[in-house]
Amino acid sequence: MQNTETTKKESCFLRILAGVEDLAEKKMKIYSRLLMDAALAGDMETLAVRHAKRKTKLESLASGKTKSAEKRKNEVSRCETNAEEEEE
């Protein structure tokens, strides 16, 4: 039987990864608008959609529901602070 609950540390890492996916999604959307080649712009939009899906999945794994960007940002910074303290 697989354990479906995530530990606090796993949840922090999942939120950090969700933040990375969010940034990648935003970059792909910007690239899709800036590129002159229609085929390449379409590919960037497709990548943006994939990143959005991954972000949603990571957020649901981390907390069971999607959170606002501001809450996610605060949690990511809290997780990074905790990780730095553990390294010391």
C-alpha cells in the first residue's frame, strides 16, 4: 500500500517545484507573444499549458488544493528559509 500523505518537508519541496513551474509557464507565455515565427510561438504556448498542468498537479500534491500565487510565494520563501537553517 502506497502512503498518500506527504510530510512537511516533501510538501515544501513540492511547493518550490510548483513555483518553478509557475515561472516557466510565465516565460513560455511571454516568448509565445514575442516570437515572430508562428510555429515556434505555438510551441511555446503548448509548453506554457504543460507547465500550468504540472504546477496544478504539484500544488494539489503539496496541499490538496490550489492556492493563490501570493500564498504559494510566502510558503516557498518559508520552505527555503527552513532548508537554509537545516543546512547550518
